[in-house]
Amino acid sequence: MSRGEDREAILTVATHVPVLVIKLGITFLRAKRQANKSVKGFYKEMVRNGIPPQEARKLAEEYTSTVSLRYWFRTMGRFSSRKDKPGSDRP
């Protein structure tokens, strides 16, 4: 590649990455909002079917934790300096 092509490639990436990040952010927020709505119904159904509220809350929190940036960064260990696995009790 020549210098001109290098610059053009860098400019192309530089103009497309912010748009991609914004679109991904919006998609994530929509998924998070839907998960929050779903977890409320999930919790209510568990309590209605006899699961103690404390246990139902714990299960509902685990259910919604999969739509969490922290969860995904922990799962993709190369992006995180933390060595613990998702769901462990280590802070």
C-alpha cells in the first residue's frame, strides 16, 4: 500500500468506527431495557408459583446478568485483567 492508500484506509475506518460504536450502544441499551422488562415478569411468576422472594430475586438477577457489559468483558478474558470467571463470588 502507498501512503495515500494508507491515509485513505485510516480515514475510512476513522469515519465508520464512531457510527458503529453508537449503533452497537443503542442495540445494547435496547436489549438491556427488554431484559429488565422480562426479569420483572420472570420474578413475579416465580413468586406466584411458590418460590421464596429472596430466591426468586437471586435467580432473576442471574437471568439479567447476561445482558451486562461487565459480564461480557469478564467472559472475553483478553479484554479484562481480572482472572475470575462470571458468576464467581470474587468482587
